[in-house]
Amino acid sequence: MTMKASNLARIKGSATIIMTQRARDLRDQGRSVIALSNGQPDLPPPENVRRAAIEAIERGENRYPPVQGLMETRHAIARKFARENGLDYSPEEIIVSTGGKQVLANALLATIDPGDEVLIPAPYFVSYPQLVTLAGGTSVFIQPDRRSLKITPEALEAAITPRSKWLILNSPGNPSGAAYTAAELRALAQVLLRHPQVWVLSDDIYEHLIYGDQPFATMAQVEPALRDRVLTMNGLSKTYALTGWRLGYAGGPASLIKTMSLYQSQITSGACVIVQWAAVEALDGPQDFVHQARASFLERRNFVVAELNKAKGLQCEMPQGAFYVYPSCADLIGTRAPSGRVIEDDECFVEELLTQEGVSAVAGSAFGLGPNFRVSYAASMEDLTEACLRIQRFCASLS
């Protein structure tokens, strides 16, 4: 007898986590491995935020917090939404969770019934469709414009049915780095206004990693008429390099937040109280770290795009945000590796790249759009320089 629920048989493990673990295993065997499969800043967290966590411990902040989050933390989040996004959320319209992924899980698992459809633009964060499946819903994938990797209003309109319940919109996006402009969001909003059954889950986790002159925009901000159908989520992990601290948050209609809190109360209860106090400092304190991190990632982005475009058979567009590139390896499909293996698809490509050169990346098929692969440039310039040389060498070895 296998102790495994039937709904778990329908989902897959996270491709990003699987490839990162394979890199760890090879490193433990003594191989030289550069892991570019994990979306995790290599920077140390801001000193003032670390200090705030220590001070919270020393003050004795060690009791269970409210399920929905400390009132002080929710007020800080409300101030952030007002200051940076022009969104007016009261503390009752905000939830604090154990990471951004729990915000996603809360929203989807607490609202989806069997037969409900969730619209997911490709390429997408690997957990979106898995969470929809766990909730008993159906993922409907929307294919993007191949050059911009963003969906059009026409594609959105064509995907909507009476069963559509959510649209998940991630901008800047993982894995593509594509970022929607305010005008593009307004055009999508015009479609959504015609379909009142569709809610929007706006995943803004990479908000502060957008490059160039394009300002960040989010759906509830650009179309206030949709405010009561939008859940705006964010977190500390990418902006403040606090991935392991696990704190995500969201603002939305009080009725939805209450439903999500009910679900969370039976899963984890409130997020770590120490991290919640650190979040107050992160959001209210100096933002110098955010600007410095963005500048650092901008330099790395430009370097990696230029180097990957030197590799035989790769085409790498310049992403607008996040810290990933999503090069196409279409011209290398059908070639043969020195091991004798034929590169049949992007999954074969990344497996051979790891085996032959010790560079871990993630196949585009895991994100719903290939033949591409995702490379994270949230690594040191030393590692990125060596990794790009290895990728160039690997591509050159294919015949």
C-alpha cells in the first residue's frame, strides 16, 4: 500500500528545485558545478533588516502572531502599497504569509472548485499549474507573442470561458523577465472588465527588479475599476535578498483575505513573528540596498545576454526585469553531444549541459514554453563568467 493521496499523483516536483538539488549532489561528489538554476540573490540581506530581527529576538518577540499577520507588519505593508503603488489597502485587506508561494497557495486552494479554470500566460512560474491541480482546478495556458513573451488582449479574450475564475499575471516575469507596461495592462484590463467572473492574481514579487526607464505598473493601480477583483501579492525574498526568511504578503478585498486567512489558519497559522518585525524595517527603512541590488543585477544581465549570444546556436533576448534570461536553443535541437546523446529537446539540452560542463539551468518545457532554458544571473560575476564560458564550450561541442 502506498501512502500517497491521489491528487499528489497528478503533480510534479518543482523543476527548479530538482535541478538545483542535482547540482548539489554533483558538487558533493567532487564535481565543479555552477548552479544557475535557482532564483536566489547571492547578496547578503540589508544590515538594518538583520539588526531588526536580532532586536526582535532580544525584545522577546517569540509568541504566536495573529494568523493574518501582526498589525504593525500589515500597517507597514499598507504604507508600502500606498507609497510605491498608489494602492489604498487597510490592514483588514492585507495578509502576511510564510513566503510568496504560500500566498499563491492560500488564494488558489481556498477559492478553486472542481471545474474552475485558471488562466496562466506562458512561460510561467513552475508552481502555478501545480497549485491549480492540487486545488482541483484546470490550468488554461495562454501562448504569448514569441518575441515579447507577453500575452495580447486578443489571446486573453480567446482563452476566457464562463468557467474562468483567475488570471495569474506575473510581471516582471519568471522565467522570461518580461514586464508589462501600464498601457499593456490597461489593454488587458479592458478585456477583464467584460468578464466579471475573472479575478486577477498579480504576482509582483520582482517589482523592484525592472530595468531601464520603464516604470513598474500593477493591475489594480492602472485600472481601479478592477480593484475588488485583484489580489496584489509581493514579498521580501527577491527585493531584500531574504529568500530563506520566508515572508510573502498580499492586499485584496477583505472578503478574499478573510477566506485566505481561514485556509492559512489550518496550514501554518501566522508567519514567523521575528521575520514580521524585520519586514517592518525592510519596508519602512532606508531603501539604498534595493537600488544597489538593481544596479548590480543590471550589470550582470547585460554581461550574460552578451556572452550567451556568442554561443553557437543560442538566441538570447534582453529581458526587462527579474534576474533571469530565457535563451532559445531551437537551432541546437537535433544535434549530438560528445556523449553520443541526441539533443531532442530543451530538457536534453540542460541535462547534457550539467553532465558535461557542470552548469545547472532549467528547461523551458518546465515553464510551458520551449525550446528555451532559464539561467539565473543572481550569482557572482566570477561564477557567471565561468558559466558562460562553459555554456559556449558546450554549444560548440554539439554537432
